[in-house]
Amino acid sequence: MKNDNKKTIIYYIIGTVLMIGLIVFIIKGFRDMVSDQFGQATTTEQTSETEVDIKALIAEDKGTEATSEATTEEVTTEAVTEITTEEVIIETTEELTTADDKSAPVFLVLPQTVEVKQGTPFYILDYVGYADDVDKLPELEFDGEVDTNTTGSYPLSLSLKDKAGHTTNGKMIVKVVTEYSESESKPKEDFETFKATYKNDNTTLGIDVSRWQEDIDFEQVKNAGCDFVIIRIGGFDDGSQYTDKYFKTNIEKAKAAGLKVGIYWHAEENSSAQVKSNVDYMMNVLGGEQLDFPIAYDWEDFSHFPKYAMNLRDINDCFDTFCNAVKAYGYEACLYSSRNFLESVWTNEKSYPVWLANYTQTTAYSGQYFMWQQANTGSIPGVKGDVDFDILYNSATGN
């Protein structure tokens, strides 16, 4: 009887242990199942967000409308330090098609004559820049032979054609030479002459500088009668952001000398995404410095325009993106360009201020501009070598 009781107790203990283990196993399995479902839901949610981001980027690259969490109107000066250009809405239009192509492609750069040294290869894209309003890469053809082993003049006939069938023709002469011709030196202009010619009740005179001027004595510049300086802050060159190595010194010394200051950005972007990233970079370099002028967007590499795979709408979108992004940081923007490209490239549909570059005594540019870069071979005390001279108009336009 005692043995039977012992066996019963043992069986009871074993059964209890087994039942507890089974309960623990069931609870653990249930928790794992819930965890797996929760984890899958989280992963799905994250994947969805990533897909939305990618779609937004694709939409932006294609020029379709994409939204973001904030508009520039929602940005306040108190929040400027926390703003990034990812919060800026860029207005874009739908992707253009051949049916939208109403204009012929244009030669942006087409010199009448170029020189090639004897024995070196000739690549026409080293000398010619072109673009279309819709096609990102219009077709360039040329008739004529260039024998770089033999000196002489070789005429070429060029033809640009877009996918809509529009064509533009041009001509160029290639001279194969044993030695390059000496380029004619541009006439120098001293600041006193510049001041006597262009200073009046409606104008203020200044210069623009970069690392090419190296160390500058801004006290001498100020004493010469200069009132302002536009300084290169940096740029985007061959896919890399850079800061002008003299920027910090230039802006500190210029302000200390009592000069009004502005900055310009050397641009080579071909997408809104690049522009946004570069404005963030530029603002980090600027560090909240107070400026007296709009920040200038300076895109100049038109002789190599085909390598950027853009149409004319794309580059204008880049400028609009720059203006919107700069505004989000509490600054204003303007467009710097030459008369030629203001007339052939830039639409400036929102009428941002224009800084005109035209090296002539009297400009024939008929558009509006608030500042005129009148010379690029100027001389002023305090600056070594050539420097650009600028005329700021006190009225709304320079013409």
C-alpha cells in the first residue's frame, strides 16, 4: 500500500511538471507568433516608406510633381537653423515629350574659328556646346575633314537635330597650327576711370573676388572708393562640393573694412537633388553670416553642356530649386549670367533679380538687371592682378 502511494505521488509530480512545461511552451509559442507578426508589420511599413522616398526621387528626376512635408511659406526665421532643403517643395512640370518640342535646338557655344596644334587629336565636343528645349541630347553632325597632321584651315558645316525633326545649322573653321596664336590682351581698366565713368546718383560701385585674387587688402579697396564686394563661397565642380579657400578670410576682412558683402555659388549641377544637397553644404559654410545682396547662382559650363544630359527646362529647374532652397534658409537668390546665355538659356519665369555680365562700355541687353559686371580686367588698389568691376543700380533695374 505504501509503495502504491509513493508511485501515485511520483506520477502526480511528473504530471504536474509536464503540464507546467506544456503551458510554458504554449505561452512562448504565442509570444513568438505575435512578435513575428509585429516584426513583419514593421518591416513592411519601413519598406513602404523607402519605396515612397524612391518614387519621390524618381518623380523629381522626371520632372513630375512631388510633395514634401513643408513649403517655403511655412519657414520662419526662428527655424532657419533647423531647415534643410529636403523640406522645400520644388514646382515642376510633367515630363516633356516630342509633341511638346516646338523649338529647334541651339548652339550655346560655337566659335567661328578654333586652333588645334599639329599632331594632336581633334574632338569637336571640346569646342561646341548645344542644347534643346526638350531633348537632353540632340544629335550633332558635321561635314568636313580635319587632318591634324597637316597645317591648314578646315571648314566644317555643323547640324543639330532634335527628335521632333527641328534642325539648326552652323559653321566653324578649324586651323591646324604648329604654335598657338598669341591671344589679344584685353584692355585694362583702373578703378578711378571706372568710377569717373559709371558713378552717379543711381549707382554704387563694387568688385567680385575669389581665390584667384589671393590675399586682398580690403582697407585699400574701401579707400579707393569701392562700396561692396561679392565673394565666391565655393561651388560644385566635377561632381564634388568645395569651399573657396579664401572665403572665410575675404568675408571677415571685407566686413571689417566696412564694405557691403554678398556671395556667389559656382554651379555645375544637373538635377534638383544635387542643388538641394549643395545649398545645404553652402549654408553650412556660410554659417548664418548676414549678407547685403541676394546669393548669386553662377552656372557657366555651357561649352560642355551636352555632358550634363540636360535640356533647357532642366537647367532652369535647377535655378528655381536653388532659389527656393536658399529662401528656406532666410536668404534671397539671384541669377548671374552673360548677355548671351540670358537670352538663349535662362527663362527666369519668376523674375528673380539678374546680375548681368557683359564686358562692354554700353550694354545692349534689353532685359531687367539690378547689377552689371562691366569688366573682368579691372585694377584697384589692394588687389593683385585683374578683378571684376560691378555696377549696382539703386533703382529697380539697370536699363
